[in-house]
Amino acid sequence: MENQTDQYINLLKKLIEAPSLSKEEDQTATIIQEFFGAKSIVTERIKNNIIVRNAYFDLQKPTILLNSHHDTVKPNASWKKDPYLALVIDRKLYGLGSNDAGGSLVSLIAAFIHYYHQKNLKYNVILAATSEEEISGKNGVELILPELGDIDFAIVGEPTQLKMAIAEKGLMVLDCLTKGKSGHAAREEGENAIYKSLEDIRWFSEYKFDKISDALGPVKMSVTVINAGTQHNVVPDECRFVVDVRTTDAYANDEILETICKHVSCEVTPRSKRLQASGLPEKHVLQLVAKELKMKTFGSPTLSDQALMPFPSVKIGPGDSARSHTADEYIELDEIKDGINLYIKLLKKLLD
């Protein structure tokens, strides 16, 4: 198994050393495509997304999607190591994207190839290595879903310490505008938009939605940006602020937005309503397999491409989400080995 693991670690090293910021993933897409090509496995490429189907794909069978992403965020200024140098120290592989989500991606590729040539599987298996996940872009998984056909459920590779996220929070970012009336700050005139906005800002900080998700807890709203005023002696006639809303499977995004608009006086404009929360039904086969394998399950507060999938899904993979987007990001080599083994065990329960 060690030699098999090594080839996927080497693949990850190549991915780390090819810059792949969101919307600039052409090099890593080519590396993944060439890796499959060297094994005589046919791929389909749509922009920077690579799609592979198992050898005995049968349209009469249900289908499992295996998905992870190969784009990365921009390295922050705190990196001490070269983010584009794959460096192994004390069995830790350092480099941008090593943890998020390179370890999960190469482990999923290993599990897919393990079953690629097998006949008489219960499910078809599609693997999609996708782009633009870090920005929830429209040319990533959302672009290719219509090309994949019917998907029964998905396993999304993200660093979760090999725990299974059976639910994931969604996201709405709201641009809010409070209008007042300008005037001279020295006189009793005008209507201060900052003061007027405070009532709505207080509502966002204090309001509690009635329904609480068993897996994800309550909906969370945070005011994160405020902009107002032009100079010290002018009463501001506008105050703009941004609200980060982490949604749960207890509500659709439209329901949450409707409630917000009923309670605040400011203008509310969602940047998008497409990033929905997800939750796996209690009796779903993935829940049953997780119990059989004695896997820990949890609800994830962080966003992934699950938010764009209109079918049941879980999130699981090697590595630790706490390392994502941090300086000197790394994944342990043993985590990759364990990830490959767990994905193979999980798929065996589903496919045999």
C-alpha cells in the first residue's frame, strides 16, 4: 500500500508546485488530466474541471459523485516557507493547497482508481476534480453538474479529520443600505444615517430564528463591514453595511431573507441566494454506512461545493479544516494514507 500511496503523494506535490488560484487552475487541471492519461483512463475537461467515469458506467444504475477541488486561495503574507514548494519535513507535506483540499483530492482519486476497472458495482462512480470552489464561482462544480446526468448522492473531499459532515451551513451575504438626510454637523439639521442604521444593526445582532437545526444549530448573522460619511462636518445621508448570514437546513435561504426584510427598515440586497445549507436524511445509506464503520459525524460551519449540489451529500477527508487558509499550510503523509484507506472502505460498503 505504501508504494500506491507514494504515487498520490507525488501527484499532490506536483499540484502544490503549479499555482492554481481560483480562475487560474489550468496548470493543475492539466496535471490531473495527464495523471489519468498515463493510466489509460479517459477524461472529459470542461474549462478547468476534470471529469472521469468508471470503466463499466451503466446508465441503468444509480450514480455516486466523488468531488473535490484543485483551486487555492492566495497565500497570505505570513508564509515563512515557499507556498509553491512541496516540502516534506517530519512526514508533513507543506505547500499551498496541501490540506485544502489537495490531500482529499488525491485520496479520492486513489479510491476512484481502485474501483475503476471493477465490474458489477451497485453504483456508477463519477469523479470530478473541480475549479473555483474557493470563490463559489460559476465555472466550477455548478457549471458541470448538468453534464453529469442524474446523481443520487455525493461524497465531497474536504479536510475534516476523516469525520463525516452530514450537514453544512449555507451562506448569504447581504448588502444593506440605510438612507438619511445630509446636513451641517454644527446645526440641528439632517437625519444621520449612521444613527438610523443602529436599530437594524442591533436587530441583526440580537434576533434569534425559531427553528434550530439538530446538526448545525441556529442561523448565525454577523454585521462585518460598515461604511458611511464623507467628512467630519457633514451629517451622513447614507450608511452601508454588510451582513454575513450562515444559514442552516432548518430554513431555505428565501425564507430567511423574507424574515429579515420584515424586521428591518434598511434596503437589503442579497449578493446571492444560491449557497444553500444541506442536511443528510437520518436513514440515508451514507448515514447507515457511517454508523457501520463507526465514523464520527458532525455539522460543518464552513462552506464547500456541497452548497451548490441539489442532491444529498456528505463532506469528509484527511487533514484539518483549522489549517486551511493559514500560513505554512500542511498535511501529514499518514493522513493521506488513512484518507485513501477510509475512502476505499466507505465505497466498498456502498458498491459491493
